[in-house]
Amino acid sequence: MEMIIAGLLDAISPASLMYVFMGVAIGVMVGAIPGINGPMAIALFIPITYYLTPLTAIGFLVGLNKGAFFGGAISSVLLRTPGTPEAAATSWDGYPLTQQGKGEKALRMALYSSVAGDFMSTGVLIAIAAPLAAVALFMGPPEIFALISLALTVIAGIGTNSICRGLIAAALGLLAGLIGTEPVTALPRLTFDIYQLGGGLSLIPVAIGLLAFSEILIQLERFTGKGSGEHAANVFSTKREDRLLSLKEFFANTRTLIRGSAIGIGVGAMPGLGAPVASFMSYDQAMKRSKHKEEFGKGRLEGIGASESANSAVVGASLIPLFVLGIPGNLAVAMLMGAFMIHGMQPGPLMFQENAQLMYGIYGSLVIASLFLAIIGRFGLRLFCKAVEIPAMLLYPIVIFTCIMGAYLGRSDMFDVGVMLTFGVIGYFMRKFDFSYVAFLIGFILVPEWERALQQVVIISENNPTMFFERPVAMGLMALTLFVIGKTFWSNVRGGRGGRAAKA
Amino acid sequence: MTRIQRETIANLLIVGFGLFMLTWAIPTYTPPYPGYGASPALVANVSIGVMMAMAGLSLVRLLLALFAGKALPPQEGEFPDDAQSTGFTQVGRVNLYHLALFIIPCVLLIVGIEYLGYVPTAFLFLLVLQYAIGNRNWFKMTLFAIIAVAVMYVIMRYGFGVPVPGPQLF
């Protein structure tokens, strides 16, 4: 109990409140800019958190992520250009409302639905993460090794059309994560005699290069030469009923919001699915169960509520696998995991024992971030709408310059800027050739823990691989991993024999 | 270039990279087995093995599709019309000129900052970057570059207490 109170008191300290507030505000702003999403913003701002305490750093990044999820809805509603992939479904009903001059009402619905989904999801996280983590503590190195193996194969499907290419990317990420000092011998491994690589590749330049810089390179192909940003017209009507959302209008969608939040929580808790899946699934369910199916896609508030409540509910729920098992379920959480590691903590069930005060502080920050989102969104809506109009000619130089200085900031070393550029180019080609940079990054982050578990298994079992047969959970997880890999092989072989090609 | 050709090249490069790692890089740059635990080269070898197996599998699949004379179906996010006419998509096109246009100034920034210092190099870098993006208003470009360099300097120096890179100008 003392830990809970101490953690919550930490969360309401002025510094913590200030950084959570800043995180949410910046998150909404960057989320509103088409092309900049939550994980990208986290990658850009992680270097700053080097200089913060663990709680303020995590609070800031969590706020940033929450803000970016709602911010994505702004450009989605105003321009039909989703700021984030998960906001795509929001545009289907949000943009028609903007065309009718009810953009502000649509944005208010998106905001309150986001906050509702976010609160429910955070509540579930707080209620179940600690008890589940207590159960997860019974897992030994074989189970952890098997679990990470499974996570890597499942996550390989994110961000690519081919699991085969996803596995290649994950393997490449593992390889990149091995660069540095080998843990058992304490000798350099795969450093190619470059002394700066002795400590391994830092997450910050790798993440900035893969997530932000490569994305900007791709976007610049479309935007080079475009002088001005997009113009959001007809957003703010002078009619009160077109601008404001009445309580009656909001509560008419209560069922949709609860259903959307439940879908978001379920999807978020499962690694590998992500917010866009939750958003589309919730929209689909809302439409199927609505008495006014024909109005969906033409400006129905229910559609916005379904999409936004689901995608925001993913944010809190996606922390469940991280806190319980130490497995990041999506890219944003992988970046948060990186932030934990930068501050010397290994996310997982032990955190509730070793850093209980911090964990309850994070819980407090999560709730406060939801409150701030409601307040900042309510009073800053018009200001954030201006973000979509930032001209490309100003935006992209700022982002590129921030990428460079952010990469430098981590270790105050220009070598890391070179690493960032290298991974920017690698990320550019990975995106072009449809190799999952998400799987790469998660493989990169998970490999130290995976190798440590492997070493422990080998040492405990005295090089006896049959150890897995004595551990039913580990065996089950390994069987599942082999099944996923085998299925990938089979579907590829079948596709090669004319299965997929013949369908063309 | 068709998608089959592009994927074939990508997979061949991966197989080539795997062979390079297995035959030279991993044996040369991995510590010897200490006599207990797993070999330091184990995870690296497994990773390369997975990469090569998957790339090999994709190559077999592509070869079978090639012999069958079938085009690969367009994938999610690609433009089907474009894929049907050229077998290649807009999403997948690599624009090396564009890549060079933005990477070369960044590389020059790294080099220049070591010799000239942060302020002049970053200022010139931002001017070049804006020009490359398409801005031609020199007044606005200069103003923006000065503000961005100054703001970043203040944040780094006084916000985080981190020395700006290169020889100190101030």
C-alpha cells in the first residue's frame, strides 16, 4: 500500500505533471500532422528522455503516444488524410461531417471517444497487469526463451505482406542487436574492429533512422516541390449545434463506445495485431449492429466513436504484454520498452517487485495523461487544427534536422548520426521492398533478453535440449513457434506452385 | 523491372549477405567458444540461417512462378493498374537520385561539423535542404535556418547541457 501511495504521489509531482502535459500536447500536435505517427514521435523524443528521471521520461512518452493517437484523428477528419494508420476508419464518417461544416463536432466526438476508450483500457491494465505478472513470475528461462521466439515469429507479420520477409527482417534485427560486447566472454562481437561499436548499436539512432528518417525520405518523394500545407476548410461553423456535441448525442453512442473499447482492449493485449485492426473491427461491428447502417460513411458520429474508442483503447492494453511478459506487442510499445531499457530497467513481471513504486507512478501518469488529453483536446482543438496546415517546406527540414540532432543527443557522438543515416537508408529500402522494419526493430530490442534466456537454458540443462520436454509451457510455446514457421514454409511452397500466382 | 525481378534481386542479395556473414564475418569477428554456455556465434548463425532459408524459399517460389509464366498478384497498398501494366508498382520504385539528394547533404553535415563547427554547418545544411525540397525564397530560407539553428543550440546547450558537436564556435 505504501508503494502505491508513494507511486501516485510521484505521479502528481509538478515535474511529472508538466512532462505528461507536454507529452500529450506534443503528441496531439505531431499526430495531427499527416505522416508523423506515435512511434515516430517517440523515436524522435526518446533522446530527450535521457535527461529525465524514469517516471517523468515514461510519463512523457506515454502522454506523447496517447496524444498522437487522438491527433491522428484531426487530419483524418479535416483532410481525409489519416495522420496515423489507425485513424483511417475515423475519416470515413469524420470527413463527410467536415464537408457539412460539422468538423468541430466530429473532432469533439473523436476526442471524447478517445478519452473514453483510453480510460477503460487504462483501468483494465491497472486491474489485471499486476496479478498476471505474479503468475508470469513462475516462468523460467526455457519459457522466456520460447515466449520470445513465438513473439518474434508472430510479430514478423506486422508491416509486411509476407511473413517470409517479416522473418528475414526479424532475423536481421537479431543480428544487428548482437553487435557489441558478447555477454559471456565479454569480448567484442561483430564489431568489425570499429571501436564505437564496442558498446553495441544504440537504440536511439537505429530507431530514429528506421522509423523517422526513412519515412521522411519516402514522404519527400511525394512532397518535394509542394510549397504549402493542406488547407482545412469549413471546419468551424458559426452555428452552435454544428460545433458542439451535446451530452445526448454522446451518450447515444454508449454501447458503441463500450464495444469499441472492449475490442481495442482485446486486440491491444494480443501482440502483433495493432490499433488499425481494432479500429476497423470496431467500425465494422458498429455498422453491423446499428439501426442506421445506411448512414455509415456519410457522417455518422457512431462511426467516429467506434473507430476512436477502439484505437485509443489499444494504447493502455498494449502495455499488458509488456508489463506481464516483457514482450512488446506493437511498435509504440517496443519504443517504450527501449525507453525503459535506456533507464536501466528490463520490462517484465519482475518490475512489479523491483520497481513497484515506479510502476504505480506510471499507472498514475497513465490516468493523468487521459485527463490531460481531455483537457488539452477540449481547449486546444482549434490550435491543433492549424498543425495540418504546416507547409512541407518547413516541416521536413525541421524533422530531418531533429533526426540528426536527436541521434547525436543520445551519446553526444557524431558516429551515432552516421548510424542513424545508415539505418535510414536501410529503412528506406526495407519499406520499398516490403521488409518489415517493425519486425527488425522488435528483433533488435528483444535479442539481448532472448540470448540471455538461451544462455541460461544451455547452462542449466548442461547442453541438453530435451530440457524443453520437461517444461510443458515452454514445449507448447516452442511447438506453436514451429507451427507458425512451418505454416509460413507451407504457404510459400503452395504459393510457388501456382497457388497465389494462378489467382492473379 | 517487374516485381519478380525485384524480389529475385532482393533475395539473391540476402543469400549473398548470408554467405558473406557465414564464411567470413561471423568466424572472424566472433569470440571463440569459452567452453560453457552457448557459443557466441550461435544466435548469429541461427539468424543468418533463418534469413537464408526464407530468402531461398522465396527464390524457389519466384522461380516456380517464373516458369509458370505468371505475374505476381498486386499486394495490399500497391496500385493494381500500375502493377498490371508494368509488373511493378509506384510504391516500390526506388528513386536513387532522390535518395542521394537528401543523404549527401547529411553526410556532408557530419564531415563539415567536425571541421567548421555546428553553427555554420547546420546553417548551410538547412539552406541546402530547403532548396532540395523546392523552396526558392532566399529570405524565408535564411530566416528559417537561423531560427532553427539558434533554437536547437539553445535547447542543446542550455536545455540539456550537452555540448554542440564539432569545434566550439561560441
